[in-house]
Amino acid sequence: MNKPKRVIFVTDGDEYARKAIESVATQIGARCISHSHGNPSVLTGPELVNLIKKAHHDPVLVMFDDSGYMGEGAGERAMRYVASHKEIEVIGVIAVASKTRQAEWTRVDISIDRDGELTPFGVDKFGVPELEIGRMSGDTVYCLDELDVPIIVGIGDVGKMARRDHFKRGAPITKKAVEIILERSRYYDDKHRE
């Protein structure tokens, strides 16, 4: 049996997020499932697993978006399915803050603010640190606490944050989040052994 594909979830899927994630994937030699973008997500869990398995190499970046739907929406149902699949290894999640009024929240292990600084606090959609340590609000984070993932990194709105994460700048905040996940998952160590 083949080794499981190593996957990073991103809880955002609008057009800005797609361009930022594609940019980061190109910079670090990862794969991006561009068809996973959508606001809200349109692909099902089985469809996403099929696309992930076809990726030539990993890590694979996959977007999920509920477009502000309260409770478990299509993006979260797909996320659960992918996370529980035996041929997928989720090595981390980039939890994206949102402006949802009755926002759902998740724990985060670390956040990155809009200046690219690590913080133990959650951040808002603009990448500004919030008041609570290890907790952040978003609209596609309903089930994250129930998933068995090694690290959750919180950031502001992917590809935005007052243009500080714009894809034309290389989406530096998103890139840093991906790099932290790869470092913490020992991805680079494993690559050297292959």
C-alpha cells in the first residue's frame, strides 16, 4: 500500500484564498487542489480524496469553506470525510478567521498576526491579535476540535489582511503558516530520508 498523502487543510476557499494558496504551493513545491476552492465548498469528501490521491506528490493544500453557514456545513462535512480517510494524513490545519457575527470558534496552537509575528492569541480576519489565548473565531472551524490533527495555525483572512497577504506579494502570512506546519510535522526530516 502507498504511503498516505500528507495534506494541509485551509478553512477558506474564496478567490483570494485560491490565488494565495496556489502561490504558496508553487513557492514551496507543494500541490494545491485548486478545484477545492468555492464559497461555499462544492466538492464532496469522496471527490476531494480522489483529487488528493491523483496529486503527483505532497504536501497537498486543500481548501474548505462554509461561507458563514452556522453549524456543520458542506465544507466541514467534506473536511471530516477527508480527515478520516485511511489514505490521507492531515499534518495540520490553517484556521482562517472570519467576521461571522455568531462566529464558531476553535482552539489554535499558535497564530500568525498580519505582521508575520507568532502569537499565542487568536487573530481576527485582519490579522490583529484578539484577547483570548489559543482560541479563534471563524466560519469553517466547527469541527476542527474533533479532528485528530497535530497542529492548528490561526491566521487572518487568506490573501487579504489589508493586502499584507496578497498573492502578488507571495502570500507571506499563509506561506509562514504552511512552513510552520511542515516543520512541526517533521515533513522536511522525512523528505531527507526518502
